[in-house]
Amino acid sequence: MAIVVIGGHALKENAGQRTDSPRTQWRNGEVNSAELDVIRNEALGVGAGGTKVPAIEGHIIIVAQLGGGEQSRDRNWRRLHNVRAYLVMHGIKPERIVTSEGVASPGKATVRIFLGGRLRLTIMADRNKDIHVDCCEEFPEYYPWRKGRPVLD
């Protein structure tokens, strides 16, 4: 088990976590948005059918790691931006979100999301590819500088 400290928050992560866990995935934007909706609901205290349940307090910490062969920190920041933008657009207050870069991993690139000091989701990305977090990868909220230009990856 590794313990990571970011901004005074201790995070526990099991080094032996299975990569085929349903909460670890490298799927399309629709699946990623559904997984992020679960985290948003846990953070806001929304249960099945919109019922109120106890919210998980504290920050949502998002850590991006470059994968093997990747060198562009811009790609890492793109991944962080997409996840953060999705959560903010869906009701999470920006001041509740902390983003950080982790050390590069030899395998696939990852974005790990912690809530309540615990790892809740790992999203994996192919080499030099973005992480899409919605049903349509060309939403201007995720690519404001493109001004109508198509997404290249």
C-alpha cells in the first residue's frame, strides 16, 4: 500500500489493486461520464432516484500520470482539465477540486480520482490520447481554444 500526501491530505492506494476492476477502465466518454457521475453523486449526497444520502466530505483529488513513452505534460494537463471541467459543469464547486501530476508510470497513462481520502476511480488512456468525459468529444467546455476545429485524437 502506498500513502500519498497532497496538500496535507493523506491518500491510501493499494499497490496490488486489480487492473480489471470495474472502477479501473479505459473506455469511451459515455462510460467515463457515468463513472464520474457516481463520484459526483457520492460527493453531493445524491442516492438512487435522486434521494438524499450522506455526502462524502472533503476534496476531490485528481492525479494524472503520464504513461510509458509519453513526455508531454500538456497532455497530462488536458486530462486533468477534462475531468475537472466535467465535475464542475455537473455541480461540484471548483474549490473542492484539487489537481496534481503524479510520477510517470511505465504502463498506460492514468487519471486517479480520490474522494474522502480514498481512491474511487482510475481512468486509463492510450499513449498520447486524451481522456474523453462526455458523450461528444467536441464540447467547447473541454476544448475552448479549438474554436470549432476538430479534435485530433
